[in-house]
Amino acid sequence: MLFLFLLDKNNHLKNVCMTYFQHFCFSSKLGFSLLIGSYKAFIHALIPQFYTTSTSDLVEYLEKEMKSVGCKD
């Protein structure tokens, strides 16, 4: 586990008030959401009547998720 802290030279985990595991889970969830979102956006580009609100919905979801984690004031 020591190597995980050595990789965090800018104290990113401390700055966002997350453990390595919390950060891993959260970032993985966001990455998966973005992957699915990009798939839907591409389908929408090809067939405009599919996934008409998916990108807007994803942006709202991501904003909510980003506000729900990390350091609290």
C-alpha cells in the first residue's frame, strides 16, 4: 500500500478528502458513466430520435455526483 501514497505526489487524495479505495470506486463509477454516455451520444448522432436527453441527463447526474463527494465545507 505504501506505493499508492508515493504515486500521489500532489496530495490529490488528501485534497479531495478521499481514501484510495473511495477515490478508486468513485472514479470508476464516473468513468463507466462517461463510457455509457459516449455510447449513447454516438447512437444519438446516428439516429437522432434515440437517447434525446441522455447527454443532458448525464451532465446533471455528474454534477450531482461531484457535489456529493469529497471535502465538505
